Amino acid sequence: MTSTPMPAPAAATPTAAAREAPADEGLRAGPLVTPPPAAATGGSMIGIEKVSKWYGEFKVLTDCTTSVARGEVVVVCGPSGSGKSTLIKCVNALEPFQEGQITVDGTRVKDRGTNLPKLRARVGMVFQHFELFPHLSITDNLTIAQRKVLGRSGEDAKKRGLDLLERVGLSAHAKKFPGQLSGGQQQRVAIARALAMNPVVMLFDEPTSALDPEMVGEVLDVMVELARDGMTMMVVTHEMGFARKVADRVIFMDRGEIVEDAAKEDFFGQPRSERAQQFLSKILAH
């Protein structure tokens, strides 16, 4: 008795590909800020009063004074070396300052009695170079600070982290490591990690400057959603399109000084200082 030969198996590639999760699911519906911010806005969230800072004998900040109201989005811009990144790092004492005072949600940063780790837990910070732990999975990156700083259980921390990862469209990458993600994806994970701590304010230090141009949009989309959800934000960036779309105010810095602090419409429509006019003419020409 002869047996009928079996047909050759179909190539496995299409089946395997069908089971693979998409590389990027896109932003999901729903608020990024949890719990949603109170409907009322206004009142100072960040107060910066006559802040000056030196590196040795070199003065990098000179009498900087401004404020950020609750629910407000403030963009800080200026040429390289103007002190904008230094200023934003002073807000949560990542950089010490020698003169002046900074207040965050009623807490004076420079007071001796201020618990800086507790303060930093309430201030989300997103850096230029992501600062993810390369040896930890994406899930562990999202949960470690929640467990160690906030004391959340592993289960609660994981739920919070994965909910936010899904919200920024990256739930398929939960078990991967940072090196397996693109720059834009890593930065979105960094934003989700900061949000997992339920911050009262978010600071962004040139969050797109290390990204390839095609990855910038996916990060800015998340930041736009954050702003729409009512998160208080202070953003150091050269992305003037983002500033025009989202910012309530623009601060322009040069040589360690706040040269202009104006409503978005005034800054882009008729900047007062010649230095800001020169800056805008160059950056908006490209």
C-alpha cells in the first residue's frame, strides 16, 4: 500500500509575521494624566525668584525671575549656552544655585528642611538622552521608581506602568530592553515612566534634540496630548512649531538672563528685544 505524499509545509514567515505585534500602535484614546487634573487652573505651580548660579567664577544664571501657573505650558528657548537647561534643572535641584529661591507647589527648593527626593518624586523630568536603565526591561524601567520611591506594590506599579505604555502606543514592547527600541520609542517610554509617578508638573530638557527628524513627531504628539490634558509643563526646546501650537508663554534666554517672558502671540508676533528677533529670524527661516 502506497501512501499519498504530504504537501510541503507552507513557509513559516507569513504566519510568524502575522503573530508579531506591531512596531508602533500609535497614541491611544484617553487622558495621559491620571487622575485628571482639577478643572481649576491658575495659582503658581513654579516660582523662580532672582535665581543666580555660578560654575566656579563663571556666572551661568543671572537674577532669573519667572513663574509657571497650574495647568500652564511654558516653553524656554534661546541659543546654545544661554542657561535654559541649567535653569530647568534648578527647579528640582538637579543643579544647585547660589542665590535666589525656587518654589514648587508651595515647597521651597533651597530650604534646608526640604526633602529633595520627595520633591523630585512629584516633579517629572524627561531628559535629552532618555536616561533609561539599559539592563532593565521596559516594564522594569516603568516600575522600579514606583516601588522604591512611592512604595507601591509590584502589582500596582506594573498595572500603572503598562497602562501608560499602552497609552503611548508601545505595549507590544513591554518585555524588550531599551536598546531594542528606536530613539523616539525610548523617549516615549521615558515620558510614561515620569507620568507613572503621578507628578504635579513635568519638566522637559530638549526632549527631541537627540532624535532623528522622523522620530521627533511621535514624541511631540505625546507632549501635545499632555498639554491638552492640563499638565503643568516647562519645556526647553528649539521646536518652535510645538511652541506655537501648545505654549501659553515663551521665555527667551541669552547669556544666562531671561531676556523676554511673553505670551506666545506676543513673542512670535512682535518680540521686544533685538536678540530675540535675531534668534527667531534664524530659527524660523529653516
